[in-house]
Amino acid sequence: MNNDDQLKMWRALSDLFLDTEIEDYIYKYVARTVSECGLSLAEAEEILWYEVYPVLEGNLRIITGVWEGWSDSWLLQNLPAPVRPNSIHGDPSIIKEIKRCWQCVTKAYESQNV
């Protein structure tokens, strides 16, 4: 994956961490981005959990979290996570919500790639 695709993927996945209600069009956008970047769902899920989640999950723990998105320059400066975790840690309710979101992305991906 080239640098442009990497940023594109981070941008799409970061939408799952906004302090807003995630709508179907977001899941479709993430699924389309996975396809456009030439990734498998497994590769994209690895980026989600090991590059994006460790940095952005904290946004879902604060009352006044980011809701309009992160700039490309912020994403480039802060992603991927500085240390790749061996496993997923954090608030169980946030992990559960991101897993639910990923299931929605997976369904959207499968319907787009029939």
C-alpha cells in the first residue's frame, strides 16, 4: 500500500471514532475505501485495531470528543500508533462498539463486492 492509500485508509477508519452517530453511508465509505486501496478485509481490520484504534479510541471516552474529523496533517503526525500493541486493550464498551462498526463495514463490503 502506498502512502496515499495509507492516508486514505486512516481517514476512512478514523470516521468510526468520531463522537457522532455513525450512519450507513460511513460504513459504505469505509468499505469502498478498503476496495479502492486493494486491501482485504483482514488487512484493513488489522490497520483498524493496531494502527488507528490505539490512537483514536480515547476520543470515544471523553464528553467533548472530536466530531468533525481529523485533518490529514494530524493523521499523518499521529498514526500509526507509536508502539504496535500485541492485543486490543481499553474500555470493553468501546471495543464492543468498534467491533459492531466493523461488522457493519464487513456487510457493506460484501454487498459492494458481490
